[in-house]
Amino acid sequence: MATVSDDLKPLSVDPTKPGKLRVADDEVNVQLPVVQAEWTDDVAQFRGPKKPVTKECVLIIDTVSGEAVLERISNNIQLKAIRDGRK
């Protein structure tokens, strides 16, 4: 399990469409579709390093069943927005 966080998610990201996640060695790339895109391939792009962590966990609580699970985190990913120069 890994934690992923970003520095800024633009309001233009379309939450109804799937994005793409690519992991290559120690780098992660994320592409999220945007609403009212000028080009068909317009996406919000994020990139960041995948860093191993040893002493972090996350508590996942199912509010319906009340079940709680403690999961150990193996990696932390801090994403930064990549600016596109086309506009």
C-alpha cells in the first residue's frame, strides 16, 4: 500500500472520467482528464518520486459494517503538477 498526495488538484479535473497511473522504477506519473478540454488529449499531469517508508500505517474504517483495518504503508508518493506550455 502507498499514500499519494498532490500539491494542487485543478478544479478543471473531470471526476466522472478515469485517469491513468504509471509507475516506472521510482517515479509515478498521473494523468487526469479535464472538463471542457480544448484538445482531446488535454489532461492534468502530475509527477513525483516513490519513496519507501518503514514506520507508517493507515487506519481504514468501513462505516457500514464498522470494521476497522490497520494497513502498513510501504511507499509515499508526493505528486507535483506538471504545467503544459500549449496554452
